[in-house]
Amino acid sequence: MFGRRSADQNVAEAAQGAPADEASARAARAARAQAAPKGRATPSRREAEAARKARLKNAPGNLKEARRAERAARNKALYEQRQAMRSGDTKNFPARERGPAKAFIRDYVDGRLRVLELLMYVVVLSYAALLSRNTALTTVSTIAMEVVLFLGLVLGAVLVMRIRKAVTEKFGAQEAQRINFYIVSRAVMPRVLRQPKPTVTITGKKKAPRSA
């Protein structure tokens, strides 16, 4: 019994006498092991600080270069799309203009002279008359603007219904969704300003393709 008690006392005394710095070192190693991913050594404080300084040093330059390259690529893509719409290169059209259904809508709108297109000229003349500050012209232009608005709504609604029906019959109901604004915006635009360029004449005949 004396021997057993002496052994227990020795163990307790050894545990109490463990150096504090050794316990702290074990706790630090355990914390690093827990924080570090498996299979990778925990970087030292000096290495971590050097990596942080390198990121701070290189990030601004890289970010500027990335933004500059992105802006240049975007401008190039926009330029190529504008050139494609002028030349009729359908492969490089913007996504809004692609597809056989959109080509059908453009030909349908461009295939005859639309009153909606003529209304735009009336709007421009009426606005110019308003700026003249002439009482008579102002009255006439105000009435003209109201008539144009009414006719535009009626003619636009009729045209949209006709084209949506034709598109549904030819390409399916899926292609007839979200095309109302596309139809009206092209119909009211003067023919010389329409993009992509019309591929049919006012009489509905296909234009001869441009020679290379």
C-alpha cells in the first residue's frame, strides 16, 4: 500500500511539474494541425505575411489589366455586331436578332410601307412646330400628336396580332412570346435607320444578295 501510494503521488507530482511552455507548445501545435488542411503543412507566420504582401502588391495591377481586357473585348464584340447587321452577316448578329422567327418578323414588317413609319415623321414635325412658339402651329401640332398617338396604338396592336398569329403558325407558340416590342420598335423606325438592314423591298420581294 505504501508503494502504490508513493507511485500515485509521483505521477501527480510529475503532472504538476510539467513546464508551462511545453503545454503551450502542444496546444499551439494542436491548433495548427486542426486549422491546416490534411496533407498540407501549416505555413509559418513569415510565409503567410509574405504571401499576403504579394497579393496586395499584384492584385491592383492584375485587376486593372483584367478590366481593360474585358472592356476591349466588349467593344470589339459590339463593333463586330454592328458591322454584321449592316452587312447582313447573320452569324454575328446580336442574340436579340438571331433566329428564323426574327428574320421572318423583319421581312414581314419591311415587306410594305407602314403607316407607323410615317407617323414618326409627323412626330418630328409636330415637335419642331411646338418649339416655334407660334400659337396656331402649337395648336395644330398638339392635335397632330394626339392623333398620332391614337393611330400608333391602334395600328401597332393590329400589326402585333397579325405577326404573332403568323409566327405561331409557322414556328410555334414558343417563338411568339415576348416579340411585341420587337415588332413595334421596328415598324415605327424609319426604313433607312433599321438594323439589321431590310432584306426585302417595299413590295415584299427579296433583295439580291450583296456581292463579296
